[in-house]
Amino acid sequence: MKIKKILTLAVSIAAFSFSTSSPAVAYNKWSWLKGTYWIVPTNGIYSIAQQADDNSFTVIRGQTVFSITDYFNGYFTGAVVVKITTAEVPSCQFVLGQVTPEGQVYMTMYETDSGQVRNNPVGTMVKKAGKWTMVNQMSSPSLGGTISHWAYMVQSTPKDRTWYSLPFVNESIPDFLSSCPPGPMIDNPMGLTP
């Protein structure tokens, strides 16, 4: 009985020591996001478009690719390229995201040409089948109404079929991203470290 109590106390002290002595670990938990690409898989390409003039709701399809270019202390930046059924050309945006150690995600999307805020998606990092997904959702003004969308966004690498043929648009990720500017880096002129 004494051994069990001692072991329980030792585990508690070790857990407390780890949680109080390494806050940088928590803030850098998601640093591996830098340099990753996230896409909408086939079952997530559907959105609902609302038209303001007649208040109708219509199913549309689209593809979104995130190219995450930088990370610092729970913040990430990148390029976001979106193409939907009704658009002839992709929409180019920059993203500034925040991700908590618990995996809660909040993003601000900016127009690449004007810097105006486009929308503020939210999400959660969730493991599905042993791999991280970014479950994002948003509503955004578009074409005289709104578009609402959510998806389990997944990573894509040159090892994946989706790298060479994205769902809905049937283009490679490099080709899909090539029509928009690359994502910004995070400026740190004072060389601050967490």
C-alpha cells in the first residue's frame, strides 16, 4: 500500500514539474505546422451559398489549400488559395492563425492585394485515424450573399495522390498555389524567443 502511494506521489510530482518547468514546450507544440500544406478532402468539398436577394441556399463545391509558411509561439502565417464552383479564378488570401496548446484554432484571412479582412474561420486540431486534421469552419460574404463551409482539412505531401490531383480542381498543389503570392513570414526584428 505504501509503495502504491509513493508511486502515485512521484508521478504527480513529475507531472507537476513538467507542466510548470516547460511553458515553451506548450507554446511550440504546433511548430511542426511550418512548411505544411492542408487541403479539403473529397468528402469536404461541399459548401452552402446563400443568395441575399431571394434568400436561397444552394450547394456548391470548392477547394481550399493552406500553405503554412511560418510559425512563432502559437501563431502561424501562410497563403490560402480558394476556388469554388461559381468562380472562374482562385481567390488569393493570407492567413494569420493562432493555435493554442490544446489545439483550438482561430484565423484571420486577409485579401492579398488590399490587406482587408475577408473572414475569421475557427477550428480545432483533431486526430482522425492517427493523423492530425484541422477541423475548420467559416461563413464569409460572397457574391451578394454568404458562403458557409466546414471540413476536416488534411495534410498533403509529395507522397500523397492529392499532391498531384486535388479533389474538385484536379490540379497539383504547386499549380493550384502558383496563381497567388506565397505566404508571408513573421517578422521578429528584436530576435525574441519564447
